[in-house]
Amino acid sequence: MMGSLAGGVFLMGFALQVLHATATQVGLLASLPLVANLVQMLGSYIIEKTGRKKRLCTASVIVSRSLWVLFNDLQDYRVWVLVAIIAVSSLFGSLAGVAWLSWMSDLVPPESRGSYFGRRNMIASFAGMVITVVAGKFLTVWNEHFSESSPFGYIILFAVGLVFGLISSWFVSRMPEIESPVERDGGGFTLSSFLLPLKERNFLALILFVSVWNFGIQIAGPFYNVYLIDYLKMSFSNIALLATLSTLTTLVMMKIWGPISDKLGNRPIIVVSTWVLIAIPFVWVAAAPGMARVPLVIAFALSGAFMAGASLSQFNILIKLSPPKGRSIYLALFAAITGLSGAVAPVVGGLLIKSLDDVRLSLLGYRITDLHVIFLLSSAIQLLSLGLMVAVREPSASTPMAVVMQLRNDLNPQTGIAGTADFVLVELRRGRGILEHIDRRTEEIADRTEQSFGRLFGRVERRIRRPLFWLKRLFKDDED
């Protein structure tokens, strides 16, 4: 919830409408959290020397989120003040990140990581979806009564996000820590230990792939919101609805991606997801003023579904290829290199947009803007990254075609409805015993739900038959 309120479209809207940030400054704001990943090297050093993952994570999380209170004391809203707050907050957030990754790899058994993190991400996405819809409506009403340049609507959202962030920090402090005697023995650890992961070809191949892929994603990533706000002139309510659509597809697909990851492996999911993500920038290019609704619905739906698969599988394969001994070193080096690649990308994107500002192109009567060029460049770089994925090996992983066939089996209306119904029932009931009971009886719940709401599901199926048919045709094209 804090991430939704204090980042993404709301942070971008604050920068554009209140601070009147330039494309270069937007790129810089987007790059700061990724540049901060370099500090994870220091975090890894602390973990290897002390073994205190929980203490480092909890303290860093609290400091990172508490810095947002400075928004309440600012007298003059300027881009560089925002940059400073984001920079320092991101540094402490990255320290917390490496500790959290190493910590969670101890807590979650390897055989169930896909399902666990799939469910975890699904619940987190649901929370973000709800708060985004509410915040988007609030901001739209606020702007109607005051003005888009008024900072106080955003300040209220940031303050609420801060409260959620501090509540979350309390829950982090309640999590148990598993003793790790191998990592606590830091006697032989030196700074040269950070070079050891680069000597493993498989891990190095993973770093290279994710670095190029991340560059391709991030060179256009922050400018999609710029496109919505400045070029398409969309209200925050409509943007929140699109974000909700993306989250809903994430919720459904996380229920599917987790078990597929445990069963078929992570590498084939990454390949399949990347192929779909390569096509999405073309859909954004088709979203022109006056005829943007359908392309945006398609783009947000596919992004939510397949970015979920890519991010979950990249996380899982990173943990899988990192040995227990010195794992924090592997995680920190991975985050530092891939984060640096992702940090450079939006800055490069901003500079390219600035250089293309006066360029006017037209294709068959359709205007090609500087943002369109960045979107297409993003697609090309992602395609290039797939060539690097060939060198990544994952033990016991299946093929991308096996993932496509599994998706064909899972992606039907009844499966999607059953998964959504199961998720809602889980969220509405409290207690670990109920959660475990629902887990054991998922199929029975799905059957009862289908019988009780059959007619309603029939109407829903008729409404979504056309997009589902389009999606299945997409998979058929991939197979051919």
C-alpha cells in the first residue's frame, strides 16, 4: 500500500503536475531506487560479518519509510528536494532489500517457493489495487475542487502511505529469524569475495540477461505514466481503473504462475513471459488520443499477467542459483549490477526524449512521437536480451513449450473464476487454520462456487470470450 501511494503514477503525477519536472528529471527519479541497489554490497558485507539479517532489515525499513515524513515539513516544493528524499530513502530501502532476500531464502523451503511467493505477491497486489482505486478517485475529486498544481492532495496520499509503511515495519519486526551459522562465521570473508559469483558461468549468464532485460524495461517504464498523463490526458480515476485491471490479471496469474514454477521451473516461464512483454510496447504505440481505450486495456492486462510471471520467476531462479553459503553476496552483486543497468536506462530514456522533442514523424497518417520511439526501443532491447537467456541453465527445468501447454490448460474461464473465488474466500476469512483448510480443499470450493454461481459465470464468460480467444490465438502464434 505504501509503494502504491508513495510511488508509481502518484509520484509521477506529483513530479509532473506540481513540480513540472522535465523528462530528464523524471528519468532521474525513476533511476534513483535502482542506483541505490549498489549499497546492497555494503549490506551483504554486514550480513556476512554479523549474520544479523533481521536487525539490519528492520532498522533499514523503518528509516527508509520514516524519511517520507519530511514531505509534511517542506515549505517549497522543488524537484531536487524530492530527488534528495527519494535518494536517501532508496539507500536504506536497498539495505533492507538484501537482508530481506537472504532472510526469506532461509524461511521459505525451496520446494514451495514458487507457490509461496506467488500467493504473497497476489495478496500484495490485491492490497495495492484497492488502495490505488481509492487514491485515484480521491485525487481526481481533489483536482476538480482545487487544481492539478495543488500539492496537498498528493501530500495527503504520501502521509497515508507513510502510516501504512510504518505499520508494515512492525509486522517485519514480528517475523522469526532462522540462525545461519555458516553465514555468521565471517572470519574468512573479504571484499574480494564479491567477485566469486562472477566466476560461475551460469550465475554470470543470469546477471547479463536480467541486466539487458531490465535496461529494456526501464528505458520506457517511467514514461508510460507520462504518456497517460501528458499525451492522452487521462484522469487519475481512469488510470486507477487501468491499474486495477492490471492487478486483477496479476492476481489470477499469480495463482497459476506459482505452481507452474514449482512444477516446470523458472527459466521457461521467463522466456514465455518475455516474448509477450516484447509485444506490449507496440500496443502502447497504437493507443492514440480518441482511440486509446482498447489498446490500453490490452496492454495493462497483458502487462499484469506476464510481468507477474517474469518477476516471480527471476526472483525464484536467483534464489535457486545462489548457494546457501555466502548467499547474501550473490544477491547483493546481482542487485547491484542489474540495478545499475536499470538505473541508467530511464536517464538515457529521458535524454533521448529530450533530443527527439522537435522530431515530427508520420506513418500512414499516424503521428509518431518521441515517446513512441522509446517504447519501440524498449521492445527491441528486450528481444536482444532473449539471446542471452540461452546461456542460462536451470536444473530440472522444462521447456517454454511445456509452459505454453500448461497455460493453455489453465487459462480458461472456469479456472480463472475458481482461482479468483478461492483468493477472495482466503482474504475474507481470518486465521491460519482456515487458510490451511482452504488450501486443502481448493478444488471442492471451486466446484461448489461453480454450481452456485453458474448462471453468473456464464454471463461473465460470454463477455470475456473475445479477449480470451485473442489471448489463445497469441499463444498459438508463439507455438507456430
